Amino acid sequence: MRKEKVVKLISIICAVLTFALVCVLVFQFVKISNLKKKEQELSSSLKTLEQQIVDYTNQSDYMNSAEFLEDYAREVLGWGKDNEMYFK
């Protein structure tokens, strides 16, 4: 009779422990899934930011060029048209 109680107690402890471990495992899988989703979002955001940096760098290079000054003078100030040359 004593042996049966010990076996029953060990079985209950094993069942409870197994249930607890399964719950922890499920929560860890959910956490992993959420982290992978967050990683994908951050990767996408990184690509967008890298493209913006390239675009801003190109725009900055253009604005610091003589071509920009010529285009600005032609378009905004009306100082000549495309393919026109003025001599002093």
C-alpha cells in the first residue's frame, strides 16, 4: 500500500511537471515567433533607411554641383534656356 502511494505521487508529480514544461515550451515558441516577426520588421526598416541615406547623399551631391546652380539659374531665375550659351 505504501508503494502504491509513492508510485501515484511520482506519477502526479511527473504529469504536473510535464504540463508545466509543455506550457513553457509553447510560450517560448510564441516568443520566438514574435522575435522573428520583429526582426523582419527591423530588417525592412533598415533597408528603407539605407535607401533614404543613398537618396539624400545623391541629392546633396547634386545640390553641391555646378549643374544644380545652372539648373536653378535656368529654371527659377530664368537666366537662359537649355542648350543656350551666353558669352561675355
